[in-house]
Amino acid sequence: MPSKRQALAYAAALVALLAVFGLYTQPEFLITLADQLWACF
């Protein structure tokens, strides 16, 4: 049986992956992010 710490790590990784997937469904966010990254150069 996995420890509580390992289960918490898996849960945090799953939340992070779902958050990234949610951002990819919003193209305007990605355009804004790309513009901000490009502005650094």
C-alpha cells in the first residue's frame, strides 16, 4: 500500500497535469504567454 506521502505526490502531479491541460484548451492564454515570453528577448 502506498504511503500517504506518495499518494499526496501523485495527487499533486495529477492536479498539475490537469491544470496544464486546462490551459491548453484556451488558445488566447497561450498566445498571451508566448507574447510575454517573446517580450523578454
